[in-house]
Amino acid sequence: MALIRRLAAEITPRVLLEDFPTSEFQAKFFVKNCVAPSHIFHLSCGKDECQERMINLGQGEDGYLASSILSKRIREFNENQKRLLPYLEKTTNLCRVNTEQTFDTTFAQLCSFVEPKILLVR
């Protein structure tokens, strides 16, 4: 909590917190006690695609997790999301990004949420 407050005070105007919040409890605490976030991004893809990407990414790595452990973590993550996402939709600017698209399409969708709109004024 102290680190979040310090970063919010020192870094202007953006702070990116990856993989946070992971539960509804953390989200409620953060929204109540910190600066309200301008955007929250939910990067999603289907279960099969997610598992395939994680398995391919981790093979050959020292910290590779067996698929049974990985499946358990994915299941826990999805259970937390069922409670967390409805709360975030009601209380914040939740931006959903589908990551099953090509990288360029996904990146363009993500940028559309944060890039300013240009207006032509004559």
C-alpha cells in the first residue's frame, strides 16, 4: 500500500500495476484508499488458447510448472475474475481487450482506449 501511494505521488500522470488487483477485496481496498484508476484493462483470451500459450512459453524454462499446477492456477484466476470483473465494471473504467486477435489488432484496440481523440476545429 505504501509503495502504491508513493508511486502515485511521484509518477505523474501514469502508473501501471500489472496483475493487480487479483481479487474483489483488493479492488475495493484500492478504490477506497488510493487514487481512482483512470483505466483498468482486462486482457482476455479463451481457456484453451491461454493454456497453450503458457505451456509453449514455459517449456524449457527452469521455473516451468507442470500442467496440473498451471491448470489449478488458471482455475483459481478464473474464479476470482467472476467476482472481480462485475465489481470493476460498476466502479471503474474497465476496458476489455480481446487478445485472441493478432498482436497488431490487439495493440490497436488497447491504444484506442488511451490515445486522445483528435478533433479538427476550423
